[in-house]
Amino acid sequence: MSKRVTKIICATLAAVSAATLVFLPACKNNWGGVSGEKDNSAYKRSNGGFLTETEDYVYFINGKASNTDSNEYGSVLKGSVQRLRKSEMENGNYASTQTVVPSVFYAGTYNAGLYIYGGYIYYTTPSSDKNADGEVLNTNLEFRRTSLDGSDTSGSIWTSSELAVDYRYVEVDGTVYILYALSENLYGTSVTNIHSVNCSTGNNTVLAYNVKSYAFDTVDATNPYVYFTMDVPQYVEQATPYKYNQLYMVRADASSSPRDYDFTGVEDYNPSDNPMYINYGMHVFDGIGKVNYEAGRVNQFNYAYDTETKDYDKNYSISYSDLKFTIKWYKDGTLYYTRETDDSNVGFYSLEIGDIDADKNGKVDESWDAVAKIAEQTAVVNANVTTEYEFVTLSDGLYALNATSSGVTKSKIENGKIGEALYMTDDSASAVLSVREEANLGHTYLYYSVTGGNGYTVNRVAIDGGQDDYGKLPSAIEPDLTYDTVNILDLDASSDWFKPEFVDNRLFFASEIGGMQSYNYIMVCDLNGENGIMSNKEIKALNKKFDAVTEKIEEYDEKENADGSAAYDKLSKALKYLFNTGDTDYIDELIQAYVDLEGRDKEYVYSEASVAIYKDFAAAEGDWAEYKADEMTKTINGVTVRANMRDYYYTVVGKMTDADIKGLNDYYKGEYMESYPVVENTTWWDKLSTGGKVGAAFGITEACMLVIGGGIILVAYLVTRKKAGAERGEGKRTKVDLTDDKSMDVYGDESGESDGGEQ
């Protein structure tokens, strides 16, 4: 019987430590607001992403969550909105956060996120209401706001029945609006409409009905202006529109149409059942071409039509062809569009909002003529443009940046043509993350992601150089590295969520770094250098420091004894585990477990030499003594972290749930720990009392039932160590709970609870 039980233990020792999950307390989040911690500082920047800032705080979404996650108000931790005082951030206290909104943040599209206006944070969350069958209506998206101290949360300002609604929170003259577009059936037909919801009154206004295309600003997510195109009906009863179309602009606060559309002559017209045409927009361009006034081609939908006299203005002598406008992109206040004639002649144009609304009052300037101004527009490119470039104005003109599988290029735009592409790097680029002018470095940089990795990698290249700068040999580039390309460590950010964002010189991202793919919590990488954000040379030095650790760990696998056996068997994996988790307790206990089980005086799992190096790694001694130097240490969450630990380079910001901490630790155990052979020893079983045998058998059985593969679980050790130690006459040892791994707990307290105060 004892041999049989020993075999069970050996099998159990090869099981993943996730089997101990049943012994962990459930994560509680006894949120009580952050009353007394008012944030009276002004809004600073970054509205619309996964984080936003005031002068004193960073507010951020605590990890990527799903609309199907539990969303009981007050109990949410992952996906909640938290805040971090900037003074704590600057001191490396990234776990010192407060929960402001204890609800799951979610958006079906990640074009808009958190916003701060007037002392409130605005966000979206899946509905937690239930239908008559008790099913949670988490496919509805609620729009809410909460005061910055968490004490005042509104009911739903507006609820969308579609998770993927395209929206922005915008502010006009102190009033906040939800600006959104949605395909919906209002009057018997499914069409795309643009709405505005006044967040103070809840009033929902249809700004434009049955638009053919629209564009919200994809860079400035606070921009209250939206552009859209409309077809022009030949007359209301006939569905077929003219071949030309019209381009309009509307601001979120529009409350009426600038033109009176009269349908009283239409048989059985009922505006309540079907108003037929809703358009609060201002004419930007009217694509009507040659006009035959006698044929009645000019009607109430045209700019030239006088709605007061119900007549047309015959002063227009239009000689060009009908025009069709196609919105391409709307970025940082600039609209990019194409204009096509009826003989398929296409040009690519741009338009600034200041060109048509110079006084920013939400109305097209009186001097703007939607017909005559067409002839004054100069094409940016005298051809159709289908590639989505990033357009950047540098000191010598306008450039088009392009991230492709062949590399990252820039092309100067002159005289209506896109010039020859200059390759700044041959990296296979998958996405543009941002363009930033780094003042301390005196250059403009493109941050981009390369193909490969779990999600978005983070790379950068200075984009203000010339052919000679990018064409240098490596030896010529080396002295200052200004126009070299650099990757930032081995960062991976979720590519189906919000893109990485900067707070000053710290990069925040939803992590997909090893093991985080299943959790996507926020991590931060401090890129502060000697004089502001790190130069390329400083980033490369950081990368070199990181690589030196990982390479040195790998080298232990290559060293052999004289007989060809591994000199440091399994040591590299133990060090990788320690590098990623900082958890010395687990391996210490693992070593001791085998000592106790075997009744040995020396370590069994690892050789004595391996154990000595492992302890040197943890204490920065011996082979690892260089990591004790001041330039190799940081203080993270009040603890000294050395450059041979992952948190020195990037660390979790905010709070993880106990279950996710446990799951992440289990991932690392499964990735780096191995199952080891155990020589049968039945003496410990025979020496157990009857009650001890029952307890041991129960613990082993429970663990075996929960085995899901890989890693190591020390069930037998936990059950018998104290008894075995007493039998050998050893003194009492301090018990360490292997199932909790407190060293990975980024909460700052052991329970994982968040009480709403400073952690």
C-alpha cells in the first residue's frame, strides 16, 4: 500500500500547481469609493484611449476585459477604472492605485475609451440588467459617468443595443455629448444615422439620417465635428439619386437643420412616421455639375436653392462635371477626401476645419460657398490615393509615411505628386502606433510595430532624416545612432485593444509579454533617460542590459561536467522562473521538499553547484554580483529590483485578481519548471499516524483530481513535511504557502482586496 501511495505522490509531483486553486480565497474588492481623495487638478491630455490624465493623476482601464465578464457594480477589479497619483508613478509605486469605477470597461470597437470632462470620467460598460428569463443583457452597452473621486455615478446616460457602436464623448461649450453613428431601423428601413446625446439632459438628436459615409476624427478623439456624405434624391417619391453627392459637416451640439426641407406636397406625408430626410449638417461641398434650371434640377437639397423664396439662384454658372466626394480619412482635424468627376477623373484633397469654420462656432462661415469654393481647392495628389498613409509636416514640407511588409518609407508630396519612397528601415511593419516629436532629442519619431510577436511590438525611427542619414553603413551610424531603428525591449502589446500610450516618458500597454496573453493587464516601461525620453543609444543600452541577463541564464545550459553530463542541470529554467516572477519562496520550498521526502542532507532537485548559483542570482552575489551596483537597481513598489529581474524593465501597473496571479504563476511553472524523478521512500508514510495518513490521502486525491498537466505541485510535502521534520528531530520551520506566491502579488496587500484608498 505504501508503494502505491508513493507512486501517486510521484505522479502528483509532476502535476501543475493550478491544482491548488481550490485552496485560494476568492478575490474580493470591497470598493467604497475614494471619498476624501478629491482630484481638483485640471484635465491635461489623452482623452479617448485606455488612459487619460489630469495634472495629478493617471486614470486607466485595469486590463482588457470582456462584455461577458461578471459586472456586478462594486465587485469588479479587472477592467475597472483605476487611478494612479503621478507622484507615486514617479517613485515607481505602480501598485498604489485606487479603484474609481468598479465596473467593467468595454467597447465593441476600440476607437474611443475614457474621457475626463468637468470633474467626471466618462466611459462605457456592458449592461448588468437581466431580461425576464434572468439572462444578463451584456450585449447592451451603457454610457455612464462617474466623479473623479468615485462617489457619484450616474445611471445610464444612454444605452446602445449594439456593442460595436462607433462613438465619441465630446465637449462643446461646457456640455458633454455622446456623438455616435449606428446602422438602425428607425422608419422601416435599415440605414446609417448620426446621433448626438446631451449627457446633461439625455436628449437624443438625430443629426443626419441615411448617410452614405461618415468620419469621426481617428486621432483627436475629442473632436466634436463629424463629416458625412449624402446622396441627392431626384425627387422624394423616386428612390434613385443623382450620380453626384454632397459633403456635409455637423457639430455635436447642432439642434436644428440650417435649411427647411418641405415635404408637404408628398402624398400621405407624416413626419412622425417618416420625416423622409433629416440633415442638420452644413453644406461643405455640393457636387452638382452643369445646371439646367428650366429642367428643375436644382431643388431644395442643393446649396443654390433659396429655401425662403423656394426658388433657385441663377447667378451660378456651373460648367464642370458632376462630382462625387469620397471620405478617405479624418485625422487630427484634417479631412482627406477624393473628388471624382463623372468621367472618372480623380484627385486627392485635404480640408482643415478652420477653412470652413474659422471662428469654431459650429457653423460654416458666411463667406464659404459650397459650390464656388470647389474650384478653389488644390489637389494634394492629382490621382486617387488608396493607401492609408500617415501625413506628417516636417520642416521641409508634407510627407506621406507608409508602414509596409517591405519596410517603413516616407515620400515627399510636391506639385500634386507623391515622390519616390525613401526607406527609413527595412523592418516588416504591421502597424503605425503614433508619431511623436521628442523635444529633448530634437527629432520627430514614428513608433511602429513589426510583423511577428504576440501582438504589437514597439519600435521607433526618426523620420526627419535624408537619404544620407538612412543609407549609412553600421559603422557610420554607431557614433550617435540618431537615424538607426530601435526596438524597445521585447515588448508585446495587445493588438486587438487600444494601442500603447505614453504618459510623459513612460509607455503603458496592455501586455502580451510571456504568459500575459490570457490576461492582458496593463504594464509600464519607464523610458526616462538622462535628459528626457531615452535616446536611441540609451534604448540600445537598455536592450543590451536585458539581453545580457537572458543570455547569461541560457549559458548555464551549455556547461558540462567532464563526463559530459549537465553541470547545472535544470538551473536555467529555475532562473527564468525567478527572472519573470521574483518568487524565491517557490524554488526554496521545492528544494526543501525533496530534502524532506528523501531524508537527505543535500539538495536533490538541483545539484549543489546549481543551488549555489540560484542563490547568488537571487542575492546578486557571485556570478551575479555586478547586479548589486546602483546603476543596476530600481525601487519598484517599495522593493529594490535589480536588472536581473523582469520588473526592472517593465512591470504591472494596477491590480491583478488573485485568480489571475495564480494562473500567471502556474503558467510560468508550467513553462519553466519540470517534473523530476523521485526515488521511492516509504518510511515517511509508515511513520504517519492514522489521521495523518487519512489527511495525506485526502490531499493527494484532491490534487490528482485537479491535475491539468505540466509543472510541479508539492502536495505530499505540504501534508507531511512538518511530521517528517519532527521525526528527524529538526526544529520548527516557518511554513510558506506555495499556493499563494505573494511575491507575484502586485496589490500591495496580501488579500487582493481594494478598499478604495491609497494602496
